[in-house]
Amino acid sequence: MAIATPGASLALAKTYRPLTFENLLYQRPKHTVDETSTSGAGLVVVPLTSVNLSEAVAIPTAPGQAARGWFSYANLKIESAVFLLIALTFALVLGGNAITNQKLDLTPRSGAYLPYAYTDQQDNGHSTLSQDAARPLAWVCDLAAGFAYPYCGYGLQIDTANNGHGLDFSHYQTITLHLTYHGVGNHLKLLVKNKLPAALRGKVNEPNLPMAVEFDVVGGANVIHLRRDQLVTERWWVNRHNLTLSEAQPQWNDVTAIALNSGGGTKAGRFSVSVDSISFQGSYLSAQQWYLIILGIWVMATGLFLVHRFLHLRRQYETRRRRQDEEGQALNVARAAAEAASAAKSQFLANMSHELRTPLNAILGYADLLKRGDLTAEQQTVAIETIRHSGEHLLTMISDVLDIAKVEAGKMELLDVAFDIRACVATVAEMIRLRAEEKGLRFFVTIGDDVPRHVIADQKRVRQVLINLLANAVKFTATGEVRLEVTVVSTGDETARLRFDVVDTGVGIAREQIGRIFRPFEQVGNAIDRSGGTGLGLSITAQILRMMAGEVTVESAPGQGSHFRVEAPFRLATANGDLTISAVAAEAIAEPGVPRPLVAPAGEVLDRLHSLARAGNLRAIRKEIPAIQAMGPQYAAFAERLDALAAAYQSPAVLRLIEQCAEQGRAA
């Protein structure tokens, strides 16, 4: 006979041995295709589906090969496990007492707990307590007369972090004290404080539940044995809070302090106490329970062994099938990831190639026209303006790409500094106002009276968020108005949550498109509205707000405008002196139509600024700002606006501002 395998057959050899369960498990045929190698021993498991047991009466083996049976390496592993289990059983039996018993010793050398002392002086008494610096658990108490119930005590605070969390003493049943006592009186009180139970927190305005027991002492060395159930809740504490004994049951699950106190009725005088140790002992389990656990371990191990033996072949088969399925799934996931990456790369290249090609074509085309030299002065001005606008568009797009790349790579960081949020809003508003007025839009800025002036945040990113939202509002609004409203949502001791509402009367956004506008390279609207943008502004805005622990929401409908709402927490900064709003801020918040006169320096300064603006050298213009401010306070508003526009890389707006001031100067 032969054993059928996929794609191959196994011929009978001359040497046979009987077919048994063990031989079937550990025989290794030479040419079997459907086989799985086990780890370590080179053994082969032949699946039962490939063997016809009704016909098989023998199985071949190589000449001279000895039967391995129970002396194989696989079975030696089982015997080793049994031996280790027996050794573990003896260890559990011998070490059961150490495992089940629990003991906590508090001694003068226990440095993990904080000692504390108290007397009746907190209740207008006159008793005093002095402690031995060399022995933390040794003290001398002078009980003074003239107080109804003089007392003093000394203890250890378990809750050293003072966060209301102590230790669980619920497993301790006995308490043993070793102490030396000398002086007046013949009894002491052991006081244990547990965290107040949750059921009493609405009735009692104290953090701890006091439990105590009094015990007799004699002069000299004392060994005191107490049971945990001897400690009861202090009666005076129960009466003071109008509780019943059933409501104020002793609790041991969260002990925060342990102390020794002078006994009730102790006469005035001096006594000294020196504690050698306070021991808490208990056990988690009884001996019978421990042995039942050991027996259960044996029963469980035996059951697991039997299950393992009977399901071994099935587990091997299922493991191989599962591995094949996992490999197939991994290939599918890798294929899908590769296709998604390829699609994302194609989309990115398509977007970037379009956004790069359009301004570059304009720059190259007008550069060729300028190179010919046959353009009129007006045509040259148009060409230069087009080249400048195209360059600004490229700069903005590259900055957006770098920002989104930083966010995706986790490299963007917020640099928090103290700044004037009102001035920041006003500066952004002044930049956007120029764009709005160019399109004939009304532009309003409202800052609530309760909005704090000085906050701590990343001013650059806050300004970037506002510019992105306001620029989009102006871009997608043909007629009507754009409003920016800044209000306070809530205020705390150190933080304030501010709200920025950007409202426009533009084209609006369809409900199904709102979820897409915060994705990179996603733009909505018609082709004309989408032109001139990368689709990265809102994605960067959402990422910045997420880093600031803020959020942005949108309410919009086609033809009804859009309402973008930004909320974010800001830390409050302390400003010295009575600050007033700057000139730029006052002008930005003013109503439309109100003239905002600016005084610019005349002569060489204005000519130099005009030359730099025509060359697009905004960095050099910003270097001129300190000199203009030093010329006199009348030029402060002009310098402030010029600096704001140059800092935002608004080259056309800078040039228009300088030319307007020059025309005003010539007219005057």
C-alpha cells in the first residue's frame, strides 16, 4: 500500500513496523509533502486526513531506525514539566506560611512614614510634648492642669504624600506593641485613622474616620497584644457628627495614620513613652484554603495535559491554516497600503504640479516679456506686479506644504510666549481689512470687554489660524460682510477659554462637503473659487488647534454664508501697568467708513521705503521700523501698520500703503 500525499506518493519500503498512535506521530517519511516540522526535534506530524486508517496496517521506516516512543525529546519535555510541577508543589507547601501570612512592622527605623505630634494646645490647652531626636518613636508628655480633658500624642502618618491615600490594613487581624512607659497614668490609647468612607462624605466634613482602643500599661517594658476588632470608632466623633454606630463602622481599607495617645482620665503630670515596634499581623488565606489551591493547580495541570494530548494534531493543523490566512491577509494589507500610498502620491503630485505650474508659467512668461524690452511703462508695472503676486503665491504654498509636513512628521512644536491677544487680533484684522476693502466688503471686528489682554500661547500659530480663516472668508465672499468676534467662554485662575467666530455672507458649504474641508489638498466650491489655493490652510488650522487642545466647528449652508467657530484654552499672563489698545488695534476695531489717518515720514525715508517695496525687500523694510518709531510718536501708527504688513509678507499691501502716504504728502 502507499500513503497518498498532495502531488507525491510514498512507496512501501522493505522494513515494516506496526502502525500505532506513537509511530503515526513521530515517523518521518522521506517524500511526504503535507508535513509540518516541530521545533527543536525535527519531528513530523502526518495529518490524519492523508492516511486511510481502514487500509493501513504498517508504516515504513528507514532501515536501522530505532523506535523512539516515549523516550523522544517531545515526551522528555513533558516529564520535565511534571518534575517542575512536583518541585513547585513542595515549594508551595514549605513556603505556604510565608506566602499566606502578612506582617507589617513599624519601628524607629521605619523611614517611609512621617512622624507627627499633637497636644491639647490646639484646643486652648497647655500640655506640651517633646520628642527624642535620636529615636523617632520616643517622646515625653507634660499634661497640664486647667483643661477638662488634657491630652497629647505621637504617631506616624502613613499618607506621607498628603494625597488622601494610605495603606490597606484589612488583612491584618492582630496588633502587637513593644514599648517602655514611665510616669503618671497607667493606660494609653492606640488611635488609627482611616480615610472617610464614601457613604459619609456628604455628612461629615472631615477627611478621616478615627478608631481607638485603650489598654493598660505598667512602668517599664510592656508587650501589648490587641485584636483589630477591639478598635471602635471614637464615640465623641460619632456624637459630634450626629451619626449612629452602624453608620460609623470601623474601616481598615485605607489607613492614613497610626498614633499613641494619653489615656482618658490621665492626671496632670509627666510621662514618657518609647516604642520599639508596632506590628500588624494577618493572613490572606487559611492553611486549608492554601492546600485546596495546590490541589486545584494539580487538577488544572492534569486537565490541560489531557486536552493538549488529544488536541495536539488539530492544533498543528489549525496553526498552519491560520498562518496561511495571516500571510494572505498581510499580503492584502500590504497591497492595499501600497495602492493607497501610490494614489496619495499621485494626488499630491497632481495638486502640486498644478499649483506650481500656474504661477511659474506667469513668472517665466512675464520675465520673457520684460527681457524683450518693448513694453510700455504701464505694461512693465503690470508684469512686475504679476511676477510679485506669483512669487507670493509660491511662497505661501511652500510654507503650507512645510507646515503640513511638520505636522505629519510630528516635528511641529508650539512655542508659548506671553503676548497681547488684542493687539494680535487687531494686527491680523488690519491685514485682512485691506483685502476685504479691495473686494468692496464690509469688515467688522469685535473684541469682548472681558477678553484678557495678555495670554501665553504660540502667537505665530494663533495668527496663522486667524489669517487662514479670515482669508478664506474674504476669498469666498463676493458681496456682503465678514465679521470676527472674540469672546470669553470661561475663565479660571490661570487659564481662559477664548472663542473666535468668523462669519461671512459668502457662497457657503454643502453639508456633505464640510467633512472634507479639513483634509489636506481638499477644496470645495467652483473652479474659480478653488483657484489660487493649495487646500492646506484649513488642514493646518485644524492640526494647530488640536495641538493647542482646542477645536474648530463649522456651520454653513449653500448661499447662506459660513460660520467658523474656534475655541481654545489660553494661559493667562500678568501684565505690569495700565495698557491701552494700540493705534493699529483701535483702527482695526473701528467701524468701516471712519477715516484712519496715518502720518508717514517724508523725504528720503519715504523714498527709500518706496524703493525697497518695489524691489519686494520686506526684510529691509522691517529693519527701517525702529528708526521711524524713533522719529516721533506721530509716526507710531504708520510704523506699526507697515511692520504688520511686512511681517505677513503682504508685498502689494506694503507698496500701496507707501504710495498712498506719498500721494497724501504731495497733496498736502
